[in-house]
Amino acid sequence: MRVRLGDYIEEYSVRNIKQDEIPVYSVTNTQGFCGDYFSKDVASKNKSTYKIVPHGYFAYNPSRVNVGSIDWLREADRVIVSPLYVVFSVSDAIDQQYLLYYLKSDIALHLIRERASGSVRDNLKFSILSEFPIILRDKEAQLRIVKTLDLLENLIRINKAKLGKLDDLVKSRFVEMFGDFQDNPLGWPELGFDEFATIDTHMTTDYEYYAHYPHIGIDSIVSGTGELKGYRTVAEDNVISGKYPFTAEHIIYSKIRPNLNKVALPDFEGVCSADAYPILPKKEVCNRVFLAHVMRSDFFLNQILGFSTRSNMPKVNKSQLAHFRTPMPPLGMQLAFADFISQVDKSRSAVQKSVERLELLRSSLMQEYFG
């Protein structure tokens, strides 16, 4: 039976007027209720206007609920949240976790983005949320659905943890083989950037020749991992400005906002945005996979952030990149490390596919349950 959500939820706006010592919480899209989110400075302010959230009640940030910043309080008896938050209770007819899954489903998120209003950012008022439709099942059916989705969430969490452990394994293996590059305890020779790689920026405007080649913008590079996603061809993007050609021997490095750490290893030819540098390692000195790992490390990032300019949009230019220096182990050891990464990548690919299958199944089930 499809019902109006507002008939089963009620806004709760009780303030901490007495300034009781109640923990200050926030609600994030990844962790839900989070008690250590606020700094001591924020938590020490006058909290008489902060809203109280009793155990079992919901709270959400009206300007971030569109990305899933909503949760219900499970573990504490009560907490307080920002005065800007919306707090509400739920009728016994609806299980809290069932409602949370609904509010985080693609169906509800679409409604939030469609109906939320605000001149600066989308803002979901409680009155708008109250008009959302929800399929109301008997409590036993709700709990069965929650059990199924909880199982899926746990499997997804386990597999994502495996991905994190594989990343840790690669970092551990690097230090085991080469030591900490910051201190260089094994005494590897230190080389400047120009000694082991070149920035290969010969620009092209031949859009006809490259029409069906991939066009890599910096938004297509995933921070940290360097995965390439969501790119299209030169023709599809209607490219009209100069681009840098690259091959499967290049590294693509985003020179904009270097703190985002976007370092890609393409296995195809194409062109990339002028906001990135195609970097060509010198094969007789440096292995491409090894160099990409170094460039994703804190060792590289700390040096580069020291060189970057512009307060609003940090940017690394060629001269600054040329100042980067790194220990350079023997090429044979670099190749052995690259082989190790290749084996880890096979495992990572298998785990990632499991995550994608589970997430697809979750999305499909939510559509079935809440659509």
C-alpha cells in the first residue's frame, strides 16, 4: 500500500535550552551519525539552539540530504545537532531501517533532487519530505527486506575493505623493497624529474584525425586510484581547443588541484585535456608503473604541494614539476615491483567486479521494494 510519508513521521524541534552536556553529532553520507566530526572549537560554542535527537529519531542536513546525509540514532540515548538540521520521529508502523533504506534509494534521492528548493543549494524542508510516497508493508515484511539489504550492505562493506587491504599490501611491499623514500635509508641515487621522465606536451588541434580517439579530461581520472571513467571521444565532446596526444606508454597527470592526486595509466591512445600533462618515463631508467605509484604517494604529493601556486586553484607548472626529486632504485627492482602490482591488480579487479555486482543487485532490489 502506497501512503503519504507525512502521515507516519513528525517533526521534532526541541532545543538544548538548558545547555545540558549532550554530545554534539553530525550526519554524514558515509558514516551516518558521527560524534567526532566537530572540532573542539565548534563543540564548545553556545549550544542552547542546537536540536536534541532522542534515540530512534531521524536527523538530516537539509542541504546535503540529496547525497544521503540522513540517519537515525541507534547507539546513544540522545545527541544534539546543528540548529540547521531537521529532526523527526517515526510511527511504530514503519521500521527505522526500512525507512532509511527508502530515503537512500535512487527513487527517494530522485524525489529529493526534483523537489528540494533553495537559491544557493537544494534544501529539503520537512514539509516537502512529508509529501513523499512510500510503500507501507506490514512490519514483518519490512524486517525481511531490512535483513536482505543489511546482508548486501555487509557484503559490499567486506569487499570494499578487501580493496583497502590490497592497497595497503602494495604500500607495504613498496617500503619492504625500497624503504621509505622520505629518508631513503637504502641510499638509492636521487634523480631530478628530467633525468627519469619527460613532459610530452606536443599539442594538437587535428580534431578530424583524432575524432574517434578517447578524450580524457581531468574529471575522468579518479583521485587516488587513477582509474579512468566516463570519458568519451573527441567528436562526442565536440573538442575545439588544443589537446595533448598520449599513448599506452604515457602517464596522465592532472596539474590542476594536485592535492586530488590524479595519476592515470592509460592502456590505449588518445588525447587529454591541457589541464593534464602526458608524462613519458625514460625506459632505460624508470618503469612507468613504478613511477605512477611514486606519483600517487605522499612523498610526491608533499613535494608538489610545496611547489603549487594559486590559493583558489592550486596548479603545478612544468618548471615546478621539474624540481621533483626522488630516489631511483635499479630498473630490475622496479620491474619486479610492477609485476607485483600487476598480480594485485588482478585480485583488485575481481573484488571490484564483486562490489559492482552487489551494488547492482542492491539497486535492483531497492527498485523492487520501493518503486
